[in-house]
Amino acid sequence: MSRRKQSVLDERETQELYQIEHRGLWLMYALLWAVCVAEMLLGMGARALAGELIVLGVSTAAMIAGYVRRGIWDAYSRPSARGNAAYSALCAVAMGALFYVRWRSLTVAALTGLAIFALSLSLLTALMLVMRRVQKKREMELDDEEDAIDRKGADAK
């Protein structure tokens, strides 16, 4: 059996390490998206984009799974229908503009934007419902733990 190595970092250093990793991850993520957009605008086909899109898809799915498992939505907001609509609209406008620049067709851009809006809004809404359920479950578990601790304290007196 392999044992987990003990960290040589104190709590402050660990938090700094997490901040560095956090910034590095999001920089890599943004740059990978930028490369995909640039390749699309340069006219590269789906085969040329496949590797980058697979990496983006897998990393996005892993991050979302981690957030859902821990009941975390975002550092600065709570799940809401308004937020979902705003994020969906942002994605729709960005993809519509990208498709317009790439194919010079307003119809294709509008249809793509509408499809992206509908898809992202439905996925975000489903994710929001799952997150709310996970958060409620965690809150109930914490309440149960607090009640058990309170009962132990009362029994000890």
C-alpha cells in the first residue's frame, strides 16, 4: 500500500499554493478557449479542434462534478434563474458572433445563438436544481450534527 506523503507546508503556504494553482488553472482554461476560437476563425475544421475541445470538455465536466459534489455554485453568487439567463445570453451572443464572423450568415448566427441560449439555459437550470438539492442535504446533515453535539453536551451536564 502506498501512503500519502505528509505536507511540508503550513496552512498559509497551503492557501497560497491553492491560489497559485487556481489562477494557473483559469489562465490555462481561458487560453485554451482562446486557441479554439482562433482556430475556428482561421477556418480549421472539427478534426483540428478535436483535441482542444476534448480537453476543454473533460476539464469542464470534472470541475462541474467537483462543484456539485461539494454543493458549491460560485464564489460570488448563488444559483438563480436571473443568473442562468444572463450566463446563457452571454454564451449565446458570443457563439452567435463567432458563427457570424466565421460563416458571414446572420441566419446561421441567430439560429446558433438561439440554440446555445436554449441549451445552456436548460443545462444551467437543471444544474441549479441539483445544486440546491445538494446544498439542502448538506445543511440538514450539519443541523443533525449540531443537534447531536447539543444533545451530548446536555447529557454530560
